[in-house]
Amino acid sequence: MRRIALALAALLLLAACSTSQDAVATGGEFRFVAPDGQTTIHYDPPGNRGRVTGLEGESLLHPGTTVGLDDYPGQVVILNIWGSWCGPCREEMPDLQFVQDQTEAVVLGIDVRDDREAAADFVRSRGLTFDSIFDNPGRTLLQLKGYPRNAVPSTIVLDEEHRVAAVYLLPIRPSEVIALVERLESEPAA
């Protein structure tokens, strides 16, 4: 019985160590694939990164206008999926503001499954200066092919060409994201 248990444990270990593609670049487009239990995923080298395109939606800060990735050409963008109802999001927001204040990166939120007034109050009460896409129905989130709709909070860091460099499925650590942003800003242009 013990040998069977050891053999099963070895098989599980080998399966966990096997290589898999966590992101698939189909025609250069990013498509998220289950990360085998990983909560932080880095995509390197840059040529293997999938691009996010067409991501836009109604601005939370400026109702009636649209905000999206095309508003930030040539910049590192930190996409953060959040909701005012989410406890870990409440803790994480000052860290995201800090990262934006300390770097040249732009934070762009995607506010999901939320009430517009509650979300706007949430942003105002925390003194956040970065915009968010108000995405109550989840249409904008669908533009991130295969990305889990229930991964809140989560953060996707895009390089200057808006290719996915990293995914954080847990609240971020500012020092880790700042180091990543600095590395991405120093990468040579393709």
C-alpha cells in the first residue's frame, strides 16, 4: 500500500513539473490557459508573449466616455480586475496607486459585477487617480480570452507592446510589480 502511495506521489510530482503552456499566442493574441495551480505566472522571453488587443469599455471616472489599452500606446499597463465588494481589492488598491505613482506604468482597472455608484465612491474614498473600465456585465473581461471571470482581484501586467508579461491571481506585492515594470521598461523595442 505504501509503495502505491509513493508511486502516485511521484506521478503527481512529475505531472506538476511537466511543461505546459499557460498562455497560448494564437496569431500573437493572448489566450489564458489554466496555470496548473500557479498564482503568479511570468511570460518570457518577450517573443513568446501574447498580445491583448481591443480591450476597452465605459470609463468609471468619466461616464459616457470609453477608456482602453489604445489610450496608452507604448506604455507598460497594469490591468487590475477588482470590485468594490471584494475585501482583498480594498487592501490592494493603495498598493496599485503606489505602483503607478512610483513608476511610469499606467494602472487600468476593470471593475466587475459592481454597482456604478458604489464603485465610484470606492475610488473617491481611496483617492485613486487611475481610471477603470466599468464592466458590470463582464463584456470587457470576455476580451481577455479564457481569463477566469471569478479571479478577483487579479492583475495582468502588459509590456510596452501590450503583450502579457505576468499574471497575478492573488493581490500584488508592490515591490515585485515595480521590479517587473522597471525590467519591462528597459527591454529593447521589438
